[in-house]
Amino acid sequence: VVFRGQSENPDYSYLTYSIDGRGYFNSLYRFIWEVENHRDLYRIRGLRLKHIDLIKQDQETETERMQVMVSFTFDLEAYFGGSDGMSVQDAGPGGGLEGLGVLPVELPHVPNDVLPNKRPDINPFFPVIMERIPPNTHGLIDVEVAELTSIVGGKAVFSEASGFRAVGVGDAVYLGQVIEIDPLEDRVVVRLNKGGIIDEVELRLQTGERYRQATGAARLVPIE
């Protein structure tokens, strides 16, 4: 925040500040809402926003997390010293008006339906297609890297460098979740969201009698 100076006119005066920074869009929206709908008179000029993706590393857990944020810059004008009848005297606690014999002035109520929403309907800076896929912050199974080794008790068992882990229908994996497990067909279907691109990945066990028969290494005997 940088103070740029004071401007005076016959009917009012105002202070000018230049403000820049970065933050979450919803937080910036709420800040601007409070400024523009405050009973004191402020004005924001020249608002400029730019979308940025940040990869932040947690020092304690050594995990990475993607943060979708905006950088912003604008000028803020704070008005004061209006002409007679334009400004309302301070009637708040500690204002000292009672001792001067000045009656507090009650501000008129402003209906909520004439004010803009306090929360944005959408975040226009949250990308539909991300430039980078979010990191595997929670260490979930990466089904495109791990090996499907078996289906046991309605759960799919994957082999990773750290060992074996099992997931069922509805369980989360890296970038998505398991939507189907078919033990009869040795098939697992996972729906992934690759930064806004939805993809369904089908995984099949490369074991069992059907696989060995297909490769010519086994013969099936009909059940009597």
C-alpha cells in the first residue's frame, strides 16, 4: 500500500492510495465488496487482475499444493470533508458528540436486495483447463503408474514402490476416483480429472486363466 497524496476540491477532499498484491479471488471480491458498500465513501479505480497458479510446499509435510490465485493492482480514493449535508457526523461509541449536545444521527437502513451479492456466483479466474496438473498432495494411488495386481473382496489392489494398497468403488485416487470394479471381467474403471479434462481409464488384470489362454499357455477344461 503506497500513499499517493491528498486532493482538495471546493465540495470535498480525498486521499489516494495505490494498492497491489495477490490473493484468492473470493477474498479479493469480499474486500472490494466491503470497500464499495461501506457507509464511508471510498472509490476503487483502475482495477487490474491477472490469474496465476502457485505451487506451494508445506515445510512440515514436504508436500506440494496448487493454489489458484490472482495478482491485483488498483487505486483507492478515500473521500472526506464533504459539503454541509453530505457527511454524517460520527455517532459511534467514544465519538464525544453527546458531550457537545449533538444528537446522534441514525443512518438509514439499506435493504440487502439492493446490494450486490457478498459472494461471487462464479470464480472467473479458476481455469476450466489448468496449465499444470495439481501435485499428488495426499499421496493417493496414481493408477497410471501403479500396477493393478488383484481384485479381492470387491476391492482393487495396486502395487506401488511403497507396497500394496487397496481401493473400492467411490474411493479417491490421484486426480479422480474409482467408479467400477468388475471381478468377473478382471476390470477396474477410474474417472480422472486431468486439470479440467475428464478421462475414464480402464485397467485390466494381466493374470488369470483367460489371459494365459489368450497367450496360448493354458487350456480351459469345461465344468462338468
